[in-house]
Amino acid sequence: MNTMMLKNVKNILEYLSSGFFSPDNIEEALKIYTIYTFSVVGFIFVFILGLLGFSTSDYILTTFLLGGALLLLINLVYLKITANHIYASYMMLYLFFALMIYLVYGGGVNNTGPLWIYALPPTVLFIHGFKKGLLDLIIFIVIISVILFYPNNMLLEANYSMEFKVRIVLSFILLSFFSSLYAYSREKSLKKMKKIQKDLEFFLKRDPLTGLYNRRGYHDGMDRVGDTHGVMLMCDIDYFKRINDTYGHETGDFVLQEVAQCIRENIRKEDVAIRWGGEEFLIFLSDTNINNGYLVGEKLRESIEKLTIYARDETTIKVTLSMGISLLNDTIPLEEAIRNADNAMYVSKAAGRNTVSKY
């Protein structure tokens, strides 16, 4: 029977501690894991202490411990069902706050209760972060200081010496200080790492010369607009090889940058512009029909035609674009729409360049 009971308890704990919710943010996943683990371990520990409390005849402490164990179990089940780790963290931490305050007030077993408060700083700061965690710790220090140093021990059930009171508060403040210093440094390091990661992801998906999406990142750009229907616009700079041969690759790069900037200025924020390769650009105009797409293409073509670009020797360079447009909708998938736009662009090339053609 005992074996069966232990097996049932094991199954329950495995269920409660499994299936951690895994958000993209690793830091949040670690917090959820900590809340789960702390709640499971805390429930077992507090429940056992509560049962042992019957042997001490301290029924108030026993009731407090068993009630805390029950709340921890409820909190664990709530977190498992709802995945709301924010409310669960508040419930768990403030329950332990209340338990620690009671242990300071009552003394626990042989007045050793206050020693448990040293577990609070690292746990609070990890789950609530530097600012909120530090505020929690300051409030806790104020509460236990009032309880410990209130005149004539009127707020204490336990009997502590003044030296013990001073040392327990000062040592807790010292531990809170070092824990806060670590939490602050950790948060700064995490912010720096996130910025580096964000910059790295940006450069991996962006063309370093023009700042537009590259071919690796175009799927990301298309995912951003979701299933929106629209128009694909394939653009190619006319006679670009002649520009490179005449003025050099540095000037050719500058031309690409100027054309990319002109593209950005002629499309909306919700549209996607991609450097497709070399002197080719692919543009997705979301929620646009073929006629409006043609008008946008004509506007962009005219803007490029009017663009004056200066070479290093102050020679002016004029460029034009050949474009092809095609629809993207439920019956025409993305890859097919891109091929159609590319074919239409070659129609513009054959028609003499500096032209927009519909597929």
C-alpha cells in the first residue's frame, strides 16, 4: 500500500512539474521553471514541516505550514492549467514572505525560524527582477525590523536577544545588497546580450549595403505580412554593369544605396522591399490590386528616372528601372508570383527598358 501511495505521489509530482511552457524568451522560460521547481519543493518541504509540527504541539505554526502547503499546491495547479506565471509568482513569493514573517514573529523550532529568511533575496530578485525584487526586499526588511525592534517585544512571540536581532537584520541587508548587485549586473549583461543578438539577427537577414531584406531574410519579411494578398514587383537597374565598368564598383554600390533609399520612400511601412541579388530588387505591396500596383510601379519608375546620383568626380549618373508586376493571392502562391513578376520584368527589358509591365 505504501508503495502504491508513493507511486501515486510520484505520478502527481511528475504531472505538475512537466510540460513547462516554453516562450521564445529564455529568461521567461527559466522563471517559469524556477516557479514550478520552487513550488514543488516548497510544497513538499512545508507540508513535511507541517506534519512534524504536530509533535511540537505548536498547532498555530502547524496550521500555518499546512495552509501554506495547500496554497502552494493550488498555485502549482493554477500555473499548470493557466500558464499565468506572473500571478503564480506573486502568489508563491508573497506566501513565502508571509511564512518568513511568521517565523520571525514566532521563532519556529528553538528560535531558529529567522534563519530561513536568507533564501528570500536570490529567489525574489531572480523572479521579479532587480527593481521590483529590490522593492520587495526593502518592504520585507522594514516589516521584520518593526516586528523585531518594537518596544517591549510587543509584536514578538519569540524571545530573541538584542544582539541576535541586530545581526539577523544586518546580515539580511548585506545578503540583499550583494544579491541585488548581482541581479543588476545580470540584467545589464542580459540586455547587452539581447542587443547583440538583435543586431546579429538584423545583419543576418538584411543586406549590409542597402539595409533592405536579403534573400535569407525575405521569408521573415513575408511572414510579417502574413497571408495578406497583394502585388509582387520585380525591379532591375538598367545597364548596371555599364555603371560598374565606367565609374567603378564603389560608385556602383552608391547607386544601389540611392535606389534602395528611393524604393523605401515610395512604399508603405507595411510593404516589404528585398535586395533580390546584384542589381535586382523585389517589392511586395500588401493589400493592393494589380492596377494600384501598376500605379505604384510607375511612380517608383519616375522617381528613379528623376534621381540624380553623383560619382566621385562629381559626374552625374542617371539610372532607370525595368519592372514587372504580378498578383499574389489564394490561387497564386508566393513562388509562382515571384516567377511571374520576373517574367514580366524581362518583358519590360525587351520593350526597351525603363518600363513597367504587368504579368
